[in-house]
Amino acid sequence: MESNKIREAVQFLADGDKATQKGWFKKPEWDVAGSYYEKAASCFKAARSYEQAIQAYLKASDALFKSDSIYMAAKSMEGAANLAAQQLKQPERAAELYRQASDLYQTHMTPDRAAEMLEKAARALEPIDVDQAIDFYVAACSLYESEDRSRFAIDTFTRTIAMMTRHKRYDAAIEILLRLRDIYHSINNNTGLNKTCLSIIIVLLAANDEIGAKRQFQHFCQYAFVQSEESAIASILLDAFEQGDQELLEETVHRQIVTYLDNEIAKLARTLQVPGDLPNTNKNPASTSTTNAAKKLSSIQPPQQQAFLWNHGGELGGGEEKEFDEDDYVSSYYDEKLIDAAAAAETVASQRSFTDYTESTEVEREIGDGSSRIESIGSDTVVSNNINDSISNIPPSSSQNIHVIRESLPVSEYDEDEDGGLC
């Protein structure tokens, strides 16, 4: 059967060549010739004579182009490229044929197909020439942008970023991510925008550019990103790098928000290491405060989450979704304020204002000894470590009593009532 197909193909080639000839009263019939060449290519392909099939496709493409059938010429060129890539395993040759097919599609004003050809060229070259493959991918992205079809380019951008990340071309990946962020912003896709912003932070950290990651985070927080869970995750990642807390970093990158990112970005996040991989044994209380804040935030949903973040001066966190419980929220707020005060009392030798507050009584005491420490911490305990920290911030709906525990202070610093309590 293969021999019969080859004979048919040879006959079609002869008919095609005859159609291209011109005489005294005859012009070349390029459209007819193109049709014969395509039939010849199909017969060679069926006979598994792939090299001859490629040559027939190239002849068909040339004839169809001369007959002004540009789209069909591009299709024939694409057929030749597919055979070179899939059957002959010639990636470089296939990439060049795909590039020519892309040029023909652009001539026909079909940019989507042209970009698709450039992507195929990139995929063919990736195993042997990563840099050239990246150039083809970037060209495909630029083609969408130049034709004002960015909204249709998201998948292409995503595949481009995945390949760059996979081969550790972080600078190029960040550039494409920034362009993708602009696309999401232009089409008002906040979900994609937030994921892209978090991806940028992760790639910058992987590239050991902590300063750049902080700068980009501050820039992103000017937009809706600041209200997202991705923003909370990004803040914790930056805190973990700043404090050298590998345990916090590993806990964060395994959260659901990170695993829902593009696959290559999620895998990259799990490989992050804090600079020097500093041990966690000597962390100060302030570091513990940030860790606890991250854990507390996992039980809070927006908009209550935003109030929690605001009152914690930017300490961010995230986690599993749970039904918001007001008592848990109040307890979280109090616990974290208490830890913050304990850390400050050990490091700052200055006057502090600690405030007793109950449902019916508000008493403010000045403590002169900055070395006071708090040994007992409970969910019903709160310390205000700033004289300007308003008691009005305490949610009025809370019905629990709030007390402050003072220890290691001279008796002369305060008085006791008849019952031995503070007054």
C-alpha cells in the first residue's frame, strides 16, 4: 500500500509542476498547482515518507502564496513544520518552519495563529536551546500586545512564565509577570492580578532580591492587592526572610493560597530558603509576635481581617477559611497586644503606660521602671504599650473582663486597696 501511495504522490507532483508552467497562451495556475502539491504531501505522509512530504508541503505553500491564498500557504507551511517536529525529530528545522508559518499568518492578519506558531517553535526548541525558546515565547507575547489582543494572551503569558521559572530565568520571568499584571489590571481581573503580584514576590525572593520584593510589595499595596489574602501571604514571606524564620516560611508556602498559584510558581515557592537559613532558637519575642499574628489571622475573614491587620501595624497572616467568631477576634487582638508590650518592655528603658480596663472601670497607671515584665498571658489579658493606644479600639461588644498583670515592680510604685488589688 505504501508503494501505491508513493506512486500517487509522484503523479500529483508531476501534475503540480505541469500547472506551474507557462506557454504562449497559458499562464501558471498556481492555485491548481498548490492543490496538487498538497495531495502529494498527503500521499507521502500516508506512506510514511516524511521528508518527501515536507518538500511537497513547501512547494504547496509557495504555490498558494503566489496565488494569493496566504492563509492556505500558512497552513501548508505549518504542516511541514509539524512533520519536522513530530516525525523527524528535527527541532531546529521545525522551529524555523514554524517561524515562517507565523510570518504568513501575520501577513493574513491572523495574529492569534501567528502567536501559536511562535509558541510551537518555542516548545520545539526548549529541550536544546532554552534561550532561543524564550525569545520565541517573548515574541508571541509581544505579538498579542502589539495587536491589542492582550486579553487573549493570558495563557501564552502563563506558559512563558512557567518555562522561564522552570529554567531559573528569573529576571525574564519577572519582566513577563509585570506585563501580565498590567493586562489583568487593564481588564479589571482582580483575582488574576492578586495571584500575579504574589507570584512576582515569590520569584524575586527566589532570585535573592529581598529588597526588590519589598519595593514591589509596597507598590502593589497602592491598589486592591492590599485587601487580598495574597497580600497577607506576601507580607508573611517578607517577614520570614527578614527574621530568618525558615519554619514560618515553610508553613506559609504550604498554604492553600500558594498552592493555587500556577504550578511552576507553587513549586518554586516550596524551594525558598531564608538567607543563611538562620536558626529559630534565638528569635526575640517580636518574632514570636509576628508568627502568632499569622496564626491568629487564619481564623479571621474579611472585613474583620482588615481590622486585625490595621491594629497590628501591618502584621499579616492567612490560612484556612473559618466562620468568623467575634470572641475569637477580640481574644486574638488582646493576645497580640500583650505580646507586643512584653517585647517592648525588655528592650526600651522608658516610661510605659499600662491601662487597666474593665466593663465599668478605667484606671491608668504610670510605671517608671521600664524593666517590668509580664509573666502571665491569657486570652482575657491586654496591655496597652503606647500611651496613645486608645481604649476605644477595644470592640464594645466584648463582654469579657480585661486585666493587666504587673510583676517585678516595687510596692512603692503603686498602692493596694484593702482587698490587695490594684487601685
